[in-house]
Amino acid sequence: MSTPLALVGSAAGMFAVTNIDDLLVLSVFFGRAAGNRSTVVIGQYLGFGAILAVSVLGALGAGLLPAHVIPYLGLLPLLLGLRAAWHLVRSRGADDGPPGDRGLGLLQVAAVTFANGGDNIGVYVPVFAVAGVGGMTGYVVVFLVGVAALCAVGWFLASRPLVARALSRWGHVILPVVLIGIGLAILFSG
């Protein structure tokens, strides 16, 4: 049986490794939703909460997501990216500046977070199953604190003047590219 400090260290390390890829996506989302950061934070928590729910159910033996289904989660960000690209092409020339946070909603952030977490589920389920209910609870608490830290770092990056200018100027182009890339990576990882 591991000590609580060892569990916290293990959980923090696992969270960092499995969620580092969310930093770019979160930075882009924060850059696009400059006036409405709460949409990104709540969406991130909703998406990550769904990842945790599926992982816990999987660990408890529900077998909610078989391994062969996880790559198909890539369809969510791929479709959202294609939609964003379509809107970008359709709005080209409509005005001189980049579009605002049009289309950036709570459910979009949650869906991208969940879809991008397919690999997380594959890691969390076996770890949670071995950790038991007490250990699983410890992991979940540490992960939820980790989401707050991840959001803070994503917002910090998006609020740096150089990064903010780049996101302001190119965020509407970066977002579809990142979403399509995540979708394809998830689809082909299986």
C-alpha cells in the first residue's frame, strides 16, 4: 500500500504526462474567448469530468468503452475543426479582422477535451482498477486540481503579449488546424 504523498506524486505525474497536449488547445481557446474565460474553464471541467466518469466506470468493470472504440473519439475534434475551417473559408473577405469567439462554446470546449482524452481513458482505467476505490478517489481529486492548474497555465500563455497578439491575429486559423490535427492523431492512434 502506498503512502498518500506517493499517491499524490504518482497522480500529479500521470496527469502532467497525459494532459500536456491540452496546453496548446487551451491557449488557443483562451485566446479566442478573451472576454469569457469561464466558458473555457467550465468546458474543460465538463470534458475532463466525462473522461473521469468513463475511466471510473471502466475501472469498476462497466467496460463502457472498449479499446477499439477509443480512436473514434477523434471524430469529434476532426468534425469541429472542419466546421471551424468551413466557417473561416465562408467568412473570408466578409470583414478585415479575424472573427471573434463565434462558435466557441461550452460544449465545444467540453467535446474537444473529451475527444482529446481518449488516450487518457486508456491509461486511467487500468491504473484506477489497480488503485482500488480509495486510491481512485485520490487520483480523481489530484486530477481535478490539475485541471485548474492546466487552465491557469493555458490562460497565462494566452495572455502573454506576444502569444496574445499571435492568437488574436492567427487564432481563427490555428484553431481548425489544431482540432483537425488532434482528430486525425486520435483516429490514427488506434
